[in-house]
Amino acid sequence: MESMNTEKNLLIAVALSVLVYGLWFVFIQKKYAPIPKVPASQTQEQASSPTPSASPLPQTPSLPVKNYPPINIDFGKAKLSVNPAGAGVISWKYQEPLGLVELVENPNPGFLAAFPNLKFAQDTKAPTPTFEARRSDGLIIKKELIPAASDKKVPEIQITLTNSSNQMIQTGAWSLSVGPGLGTVATEQKENHKVWRALGLRYGGHGLNGKLDAFKPGNHQGPFQWVGIDNRYFLTALLPKNGEFSISSLMPPEILLTAPNLILNPKASHVWTIPFYIGPKGYTRLSRYHLGLERSISFGFFAQIGHLILEILEKIYLVTGNWGWSIILLTIGLQILVFPLTLKSLKAQVAMRKLQPEITKIQKKYASEPAKMNAEMMDLYKKNGANPLGGCLPMLIQAPVFIALYTTLRNAWELHASGWIFWIKDLSAKDPYYILPIIMGALMFAQNKLNPPPGDPAQAQIMTWMPVIFTIMFLNFPAGLVLYWLTNSLVNAVIQLGLKKYYKY
């Protein structure tokens, strides 16, 4: 190991630390077959191939959105405003823990809009929100929003085209859309446009094995279990039957389901029923539908660990009723599991401290012979059972947990707006007063003083700077993650206090 001056060691260590954790931060912020038989659609139709006797499609002038007052309705936990032009939902306000959040980012044409050139009227006698429009050639379009039958089902939109005339009618190709964009909570507005995605889950088993495609603008060949738009905390998804629609996407993210032109015989009807979901991306909530919607939640590279962490946290939460205390108890449990490694790490640090005089002699003796120096030092480690990397084991073991916990706290809806104590009102957001990161940094500094002092002066300075680096990095991290690391440092400090007298360092 070639000797270097203190300043060079320090600069390299700080640069590498910032680079490694910078890459972690960037990486974990990224978004990340046999085909099942689909039952045939149940329709009441008498369709045939196009014939010369069918009526041509009428040309209806476009209707401006602003000309019509919206129709306000309640739909489950959401409050909707429907624009009569196309019966598109121009406001979808979802009741979340901190109040109502607007999910419609752009009201033109609005969510679930179709036939935007027609003016729809609400059927106030219908048991569910229903809107109807009549085209000049006698085609009647009915759009019905059907609430979920249970908490394990998603709602549906049913579109029925009926030929009320005495001659065949061409329906014309038409589209059902969601987007462009998707709204979010106030704390996420700054980043919202950066994390928007248009995406779809291909068939592949029970909703978990299919490939999740991030869509670029254009047409997309399925079959897909669902297609939609999401951001960090919300998802809007459509689940059309295979083969009923062609699928395309636009930018900003917008999904279009386009139905082909049909020829309807007199008095005939055709019905499309499309299940859909518009709401938060809670992993537990979405999993109960068994539709693969939970795949929209990004748990990063260590997804399985993230799932496990969330499941454990939820079980602890059932006892504590507080996500902050749940994180603390989870951290203590993890520390108990890795205690053997912590003990081994401490022993390695003590051993390296005792060998430091011998290491210094070898470095001076073979300063001009790096290969010989390394060989002598390896022989020294072997004879004394020392491992220069032994002190890193707990950190290496905890790295996947750290990354998985980061993505869990940052992306799981369950932790959104969940407080701990006093000023910490949202564990998924940063500490508004930076109190936790500062306490964490101070505790890390104190913990370093409890460790066996490094024999290498350069390493000693690195350890002095690490709390500063970590504090700066953690300033904008979720408060729950800072709470985890703070608790981790506190438990380690207690352990080291208990072992310091025993090992006499």
C-alpha cells in the first residue's frame, strides 16, 4: 500500500464519497409471453362490413370547453367536474390525508373524454353518473361511470353506441383518453413534470411477471393488462379488453384507446366496458385488485427488499399506530440482526489499531518497492488474523437496506403525510427545519470519537469529514430515512459505549 500525503488522501476520499452517494441518489430516483385468454365482450350489436348504403359520418363542429358550465358529481372518495363537451372529467379531486388533491393537470380534453365534438347531457334519473349525446345522423352515445362493486374491484366506464335511425350508420373511429399529465400533492409539484410516465404492463402471469413498458410517443402493440399515466404518488390506468382498441401515447404523457369504425344496423348497439383506476399508488391498496397495478410503484433495484421492508413496517404500524416509531423499531431490529457483524467490525478496527506501528514500519522500509510492501503487509494481516476491510462489513450489509428503505419512504403512498412527533408531519418529505439531519450529523461525529482511533492520520481526517458529508446529503432526504440513520447511529453508539471498556481502546 503506497504511502500518500494527508491532503491527497482526504481529497480523494471526499470525492469518492460524494461520487458514490451521488450515484446512489441518481440511480434510485429513476423510474424504473403466454397470453391469457380474454373473454369475448358481451354486447348487443348487429354489425356488418361497410356497405355503400351506410350513412356517411356527420361533420360536427368542435365545441369549445369554456362554453359549457361543468357538471359536478361525487364518485367514491373523489369529487368530479364533467365538461359536457365529450363528457370529459376536467376536475378529479381526490381526498388525501392533507386535503383534496387535483389529479387533472390539463382539463382539455379531460380524463375519460370521448367524442369531444358532441355535447353530453347528464341523465339525472340513472343510478350511476350517466351522460348522453346524440349525433345528427341518429347515433346515440351513452357514457356511464360505474363505481367499484367492492374494495377489491376497480370502477368501470361503459360506452354504448346505439343506432336510433332506420338506416345503417358508421360510428367512425373514436378515442378514449386520459391525460395529458397527472396532478399530485403540493409538496411534489416542483418535480411532478420530471417524473410523469406513460406506461403499460404486458401480460405475463398474475400481473407480476409481465414486462412494464415505459412508453415513448407513438403506437404500442399489446396485449397489455393495463396502460396509463403515473407520477410519484398517483396512477391513472385503463384496462381495455384485448383487441378492442389500438393503443397510442402522446407527449406530455397522454394515453389514447382508439376503437375502429363500425357499421351499426338500424336499432343495433355496441357496448365497450373498460375498467379503470384513478387514485394513489398505495402498494397494499393496489395489490388487492390482483391486476398488476402495484407494478407502477418503483422500489428500485432492491425491489424485493423494499416490499419486505414495507410489509414489516405495516405489521409494526398495526401495533404502534405511528410510522415514525415503526421505523425506529425496524432499525433496532435490524441492528440486532447485524450485531455479530458490528462486533466483528469493531474487533477488526481494534486489531488494525494495534498493528499500525508495524504497518508504518513496513511502509517506510519498502516505500520504493510497492509490490514488496503489499506482500509484507498482507503477510502481517494473515499472521495476526486482521482484515483491513473488516470494519466495512456492517456498512456493506446495510447498503441494500438503505437504498431499499430510501425508495420505500420516497415512493410508498402509505407513508405520505404520516407524521412522527412535533414538527415531523410527513416522513416521506424532508425535515422542514433540518433538525433531524443536524442531530444525525452531530451523533455521527460523536460516534466516530467512540471508535478505536485510526492509526493513519489521513483516515482519521476522512472519518472527521464523513459526518459533514452525510449531513449535507441528508438535508433533502425523506425525514423517515434520516430518522432511520439517526436511530442506527444512536444504537451503534450505545453498543460501542458498552464494548469500549471491554476492548480497552
